[in-house]
Amino acid sequence: MGTVTAADPHPSFLADKDAKVFVAGHRGLVGSAILRRLLSLGFTSVVTRTHAELDLTRQADVEAFFAAEQPRYVVLAAAKVGGIHANSTFPADFIAANLQIQTNVVDAALRCGSVRKLLFLGSSCIYPKFAPQPITEGALLSGPLEPTNEWYAVAKIAGIKMCQAYRIQHGLDAVSAMPTNLYGPQDNFHPENSHVLPALIRRFHEAKASNAPEVVVWGSGSPLREFLHVDDLADAVIFLMDQYSGLEHVNVGSGSEVTIKELAELVKEVVGFQGKLVWDSSKPDGTPRKLMDSSKIQGMGWKPKIALKEGLVETYRWYVENVVSDK
């Protein structure tokens, strides 16, 4: 179908800054960081569309967009995402919307004939609930998923397999990256639907603002979690677009762990909350440990640069300037 393969003699991604790059999902946590990174590197033709301008779940609209724009590169960061509550309440929405987005974008990228490379972004939730730690790429499909987000996970696994299938059958240079827990500017700080790190930032800030004597956090604080600043992920995405054309998906993590207790203490310090931190050990802890093995991408030469405390300071500043001040 006129698709260029990885073996063709083309300039590298980083040497092709005049080329048209479509970033799908540019308003989200991940997509906005990738957009910032591309612009800072001097890419001159980054194409974006809001959901109102282009609904990626509508096949005909996606095909028309690709036919008209003819992008050379595609970064697929668009997805329907949510926490445990949203996944449990709307399982059909999560599996259908994500399957539609991926299928439409990958297929249109092949059919339009102009796309030289596509990168699909997944999530660490693709791995089995009880995968050996740290989790290697080879753990995929080796056991049952976490039931609370299996609908999203199954869709993301299908995305990986679709990229592999289109590479094998059609020669489309489609690669997949699986990031660990992410945080940073543009994160979701919603009181019910946010993940642990933005939720802690919000709770400590509101406690500080109201002079509350204490903040109660669920669980014992003992589970270990890995966090990666979204700007480090954006850097990894550019690196993979430039350096990687393999069949297997690639883990992207910081490689360092922190207990939820250590994380809470660090957020408390960054926010400047002076009260007490109380642990409600009657509440569940969740998975005891979840660490990605990122030795594959690190072996290629990529490493994260942003330390957790430095990233938290910047994220808290963004929260105050963009979330608190908008109220």
C-alpha cells in the first residue's frame, strides 16, 4: 500500500524536523508533553486535532484526516483513561473506545501511504496482576490481568499486537512503548478520579489551605511504586522514534521505587503542609509492588533525567498556577 519499511534509506526522525508529525491526544498528560518536546527540538510541522475537531473513534473521519494531511510520523497518545471507579462503572466504554481509536489510527496510517513510522503508547496495566518483579516485556500474556482495569488493559494489549501484525504483514514501522506510573503538568487532579500522586498533592494542598490538623491516607504506606516524570517519557518517545524499529514493545520506567509512605512524606514536604500524616491501615494497600524492568531501553542509551523531588516541585507549581487559580 505504498508504506515505507524500516529498511529503506531515510533520514533519522531527529534529522527530519520539517516532516509532518501527527500527535494524537495532544491535550492529555502524555500527548502534551510529547508536543512540548517536539516543539522544543525544532519540529516545524506538528499536526494536532482536538476531540471536537476529530473524533478518533469514527473510522471515516480518521481516514479522511490521514488522506488530507498525509503525515510522515504518528505518535498515538490518545486513549480513554480513568481510575478504578471509572473502569468498573463503564467497562464497555473503555474497551470499545480504545479499540476503535487504535484500529482506526493504525489502519489509516497504513492506508494513506505517507506514514514512515508510528509509535503506540500503552500502559503498565497490560501485565499480569502477579507478574514477577521487576516486570520484563516478556511477562505480557503470561497470567491473569488486574480485574479492575482489564477492559482498558485488553484494548492496550490488542494495540501492541496490531502494531506487530501490521509490521509483519504490511511492513509498517509501528513500535509500542509501555510507560510506568506517570506524573507531571496536565495531570488529572480530580478528587475522585485521580491517581495516587496527584491525589496526594491535592489533599495536602487543601489541608494546608484550610489549616487542617491532619491528613489521613489509606493503607499502611508499605506498597512500593515507580514513578516517571512525563517529560522523561516524552524524551523516551523521541528516542524510540529515532532509534528503535523492533517487533517487541518497550518498557519505559525510572527504575527506582518509593514506598507510598515515602511518597506521602515527600509530597507533604513539597506542599509545605505542617500538620500530621495519619495512616488508616484498615483500608486496602493494593498491589504490594509494581516495578517495570526498563533495562531494554536503557541498554539502547536512554536514561531518565528528572529526580522525583524535582519533578514533584514542578508539578505542584503547575497545580497551584493552573488548577487552584482556575477555581
